[in-house]
Amino acid sequence: MLQNIGVPGLILILIIALIIFGPSKLPEIGRAFGNTLREFKSSTKEILSEEKEDSGQSK
């Protein structure tokens, strides 16, 4: 779904976000979104590493 957005779609989303939230709130929202993605990525890596360890021990 997200791979079909492209540059014009991202620009449109940014303009809508500017209108809704205003320019002063965007950096704060961006930081929160980045922290959320970082936490999700680290949790996913942790789960995958635990799964590999479990599958390695069962053999």
C-alpha cells in the first residue's frame, strides 16, 4: 500500500499535516513517530533473535 504513494503523495501528506497541526508541532510529531519506529524495529529484532535461538536449541 505505502509503496504506491510516491513523491507527489508524500508532498500532499506533508501539506495536509502542516495545515492540520501547524509548523510548530511537526518536529515534535516527527520525533515521536521516529521513536515509535525505532522501538518497533528493536522489538522486532529481539523477537526474531529469540526465535532463532529457540529453533537452534530444539535441533
